[in-house]
Amino acid sequence: MEKRKLLVFYIAVASVGIAAIIAIILSIRAIRIAEKRPVSLEQICIRSNDIEFADDVTFAGERVPLEMFNIRERYERELLSTCYFHSNTMLLVKRSKRWFPVIEPILKRYGIPDDFKYLCVAESTLTNAISPAGAVGFWQFIEKTGKEFGLEINKEIDMRYNVELETEAACRYFLKSYELYHNWTLVAASFNAGTRRLNKFLREQKVHSYYDLLMADETERYIFRILAFKTILENPEQYGIFVSKDLEYQPFKYKTVIVNKSVESWADFAIEHDITYKLLKIFNPWLRSNSLKVKKGETYEIKIPKRPFNLTSDYCKEATGGDIMNFENDSIVEQLD
């Protein structure tokens, strides 16, 4: 029995010794590999600089009181978090090149200050997002509010996904809210909190300015997030965001087809117009079904992508013989013509 115990002990000691030797060998090997691939301090450290900003910051022509310590610090918080969230901010710069040319003329037509385009950046990062509460689109309307401001929403159609029409609905909201507050900053805050809740805060706290209100953290951050987006998107290079002009997301090119009768299959409709069902839905995301019943007197505008946005995988393969393709301005170059 004793001999067996000694044997087990010797085996255990030997196993530990062998494991230690293997660990030492692997460590030496790792060190030698690391010496062959030295890593500089610049490669392992990301330098973060403090951000200086002007004292004359405005929203919709209304001055932001940065001499108030809490206002300055709240603005700085959003500016820092946006500036150093590089991947997201770079995507915002790219998307803004596609969508601001769509949104800006609509705001101007309704007499809404241009700075309001940054609200939909804060709301959805310029995507057709869906919130946990069921808010949808660039401007994040819930169904009830969307219908209230003129958007058609049913099982087949949801115009909250139509950027142009939802922007018009947002403009109608802003104008109605401005009649109440006569202050664009409060109008923007009401878009986030709702006029009922904002009125309650103003009444209970006996103040008149957004910057004096104590509110939920989301609404308190809202205007400052918008200001941070405005500051950086107006001059991204100043804040270390460099996007190549050739790689900006270009505005969509399309033609419009008027539909005044029911469509039994959008897939067939797409094929008739030499595109795919997927492309049809990308350009018309407000189509929420595979078909559409059109009542007498109703018409809908369907966007049909034009070159180079109408290219399909099959066409690219046929045109190039399967060769690798070059890209320019977010699309395949015109050599495929």
C-alpha cells in the first residue's frame, strides 16, 4: 500500500514538473515572437484630448447659456461622448451626405430652422429605427402621433418609414408646438418629452427656459446631444473624423412610378421594372406587405432606383464575368454600362 502511495506521489510530482517545463518553453517562445513584432506605445495607447469649444453656441438661432456651469458641463459631456464614439460618428457623417439633402429643403419649405435636421440624428442616427416603445422611422413617431399628423399607417403601408412624408409630419408638429411656446429650444424639447409633460414641468417649476428645467435624464440630455451632433457634423475634421469624399454615402438616384391600382405582388412589380424585390423595399421601406390594395382615387409614388443603385448581383456577375469590381461613391462605377 505504501509503495502504491509513493508511486502516485512520484507520478504527480513528475506531472507538475513536466507541466512547468512546457509552460516555460511556451513563455520563452511567446517572448521571442513578441520581440520580432515590437509594439510601440502609440499602437497600444489611444490618446484622448480635451475638447475646446466656442462660447457662442446656438440652437435654431437661440443662444445656449454656456456661462452656466451645469449647461457647459452637460454640453461638454455630449460633445466628448460623441467625438470619441468614432465608428458611430463616422457613420453619421456618411449618412448625413445622403439624407440631409432630402431633409433640408422640407424644413425650409415649412419655415423650420435648419438645425432641426439634427433632431432626427439624435432620434434615429438617420436610420429607420424601431424603438422598444414602438416609435418608428427617422423621426420616431409612435403610431397614434403619426396618424394625428397625417401619416397613413396600416398593415400594408406605414408612412413613418417614408423619410419625406415623416419629415413633413415632424414639421407640422414643430409648427403646432411653436404656436404654444414661441421658442425653438422648447419646441425641440417637447418633441422628446411631449407637450403635456413639458407644460407640467414649466408650470410646477415656475420657469420659462429649457435650460432652467429639471427633467428626466433623457430629456435633459436631448438638446445637448443635438448640439453635439451639430457641432461635430458641421466640421468633422476639427474633431478627428475624416471621411473620404469618394466614400461618402451619395443621395439615392431614382425615378418615380405612380401606382393607382392594386398590386398583387411587389416581387412581380419589381421584376417588371428590372430590379429586385429587395431593392424595391430598400427604396420604399413604407411598403409593409407583399401586396397593396389601392382604393379608387388613391395614388402612391413608388421609387424605382436608377443606375448605379439599381444593380443586382446577377447583373454584376454577368457584366464582369465574376471579376472583382471597383467602387466609387458608394456604388459600382459606370464601367458596367
